[in-house]
Amino acid sequence: MGTLTTAEAALAARLYEAADWYDAESLLTPEERQVLSRLRSFLDSEARPLLAEYWERGEFPEQLARPLIDLDLMEPAELTGAAGAERSPARGIYQGFRIFELARTDASLATWYTAQAGLFRTAIRVGASQEQQAEWMRKVIDFSMKGVFSLTEPESGSDIAGGLSTTARRQPDGSWILDGAKRWIGGAATADVLAVFARDTADGQVKAFLVDRTADGVSLEKIHGKISLRMMQNAHITLTGVSVPEAMRLHNVNSFRDVAAMLRAMRSDVAWIATGIAAGAFEAALAYVNERRQFGRTLGSFQLVQEKLARMLGNVTASLSLVVRLTEQQAKGIYRDQDSALAKMQTSLFMRDTVALAREVVGGNGITLATDVARFHADAEAVYSYEGTHDINALIIGRALTGESAFTR
């Protein structure tokens, strides 16, 4: 572990201030706060000045990608020891706060980073064999192999378990032919490989493949006209007779049960994103009402505004308690569908309420990009839906509570 200088210790002493009355960040080590402070500095100085412009343009600020990768955030040397086989993984609580820090700055940045560090990495960690992991995992961590998680389809979202229509046909030489389409795949245009989930025509079970983005038969189309996560580049992917060798099949994915294990782990990432968005909206609103004057006083001095600020802080605090507890459980190896579903469902509800209250106290300026609140307000809608809608997560929880499945068949 590195030794903190006096200046670094002062910077890392308190990262979240008003947004952390739960004191969740006290669970972080000084070294973890040091890494997060490095991320904070980059986001404030390099990323934040670009966000309004690129959000309005509907483009991702690609000039941020390499510097963000070079920050070495996924498995920082300060937290994991020397590079190489002996390097131990960073703690889950650090990984959660890394997502939180990105999301409290911008939802698209958080989604872009977790597409690699969460979705794609989980696909390799859970779906790849030990031999495949030995070959690929280090490349995933340093982004030398960029990938995306390609599950959702044009006609299937919440019902993807039974509605997966992309097919995989085994050939006599052992290779596979994929046909179908995927939709809403964030970051696909700049990925090296697409982790594509398809139904085996022989046994009807789900398999997973790493498909070269530039392979014959793969075509990508940017989804235009979005009003949420405008910076995140989502793609519609068409697969027509795409040949994939057996070596590029994820050997531990042999049914949708294996995919469900990935989703169970990944919902916790989205709960952290929702919590970060709520914190970012609250902090932006708090800064605004402490400066904006009406009737000769700051907006923050009015009773009704203070009541809304208190509700926003309550939402953020409750969300932090949920995601921290979930992360603690998972660190012990406890992964249950109902736990991750509850965290995603409830933090998304708190997020939606918080961004609405933030927009309300900022008034007319809350619909412009000048205050940051409008970005959080719009982007929250995408996070509210992806990785399991409110209703689907509620039914997962209800099934655990009652022992009865209310999903339609």
C-alpha cells in the first residue's frame, strides 16, 4: 500500500460531505479514498466541463476514454499489490464507490465504464472457463480487450429468458453460426468483441460467444432520438450468418440459469449507479439553492425548499444503506436474486424521486443543462428501466416473500 502525503490525506479525508450522512465512506480505507480522490479530480477538471455540450450533441466525449482507462481504476495497484498473478482483487466496497463517484458526475460515464468493468467483466468471470479467464481477464482489466454484454433483443427485454430469438447452430467442424439481432447495446461501436447470448438450435439452451465486432455478418446501427443517456452510444446489432469458433464460446454458459447468475451480480452495480445519480442531483440542487436569490433571500432559506432538500438527503442516505449492505453480503459470497432486485428497485425509486425534487427546487433553470440537474433528471429514466424494470424486480422479491411466482407464462 502507498503512503498518503499530508495533502492527499486531507483530500481523501471526506469525499462526500453532505451526501453521506450514513457515513458509508468510513468503510473505505485511506488508500481506497486516495484512488477515489484521483478519480474525483479527473472528473471535476477534465470531464465535467464537457458534459453539457456532449449530452446535447448526443455524442460520447471520446477524448475522456483513454485518460479514464489510464487512471487504473478497475484493479488499482495501490489496492491490489504488485502487477501479475499475485495481484489480489480490489474490495467490493471500493468498486461500489467507484461506480458511485462516476454516476454522481454523469450517468453515461458510469454506464460506459461499467459496461466493461461490470457487465463484460462479469460475463468473463462467470461464463468463461479457467483457461479462458487466464487468457482474457488481464486484457479485460486493462481494457486491451474491450467488450460489451449483448443480451437484450428488439422484441425481448424483461421476457428475454423465454424469448431469446438469436440462434446458434453448431457446424460439423465445431464452429458456430449465429443469426439474430441485439438492441440497446451500449458501447458496441468501440468494442473489440461482443458477448452475444444465443439459443442453441440443437438443445434449446442459451450459450454465449465472443464475437469480433468487425466479423463478416455483423452490422451495427446507432440508436438515434434518445432523450436519456444521450452521451452513451447504444447500438442495434444485426447478426447474419456470423461464424464463431468454439474457442470463443464461453464454456461455462450452458443455460439461462448461468446468465441469471451474471444478472444477479450486475444488478448491484446498477443500484450503485442509481444511488450516485441521486447524490449528484441532490448536490447540484443544494449548490444552486444556496446561491440563487429570490425575494431578497437565498432559495435555501425557505421552509419548503429545506423540506425537499431533507427528503432528497433521506433518499440518498437510505440508498447508501441498501447498496453498502448488499455489497457486504456479496463479499461474503451471498448472492440472492431477491437481494439485488430489492436494491435495484428501491434505489431506482429513490433516484427518481430525488431527481424530480432537484428539478423542482431549481425551478425553470432545472430544464437547462447549465445546472447539471436536467442531465440527472433525464438520465435517471434510463437507469430506472435497465437491468430489470421496477415491476420485474418487484415480482422477483414477491416470489421470494410468498413462494409463489406471479410471472406470466
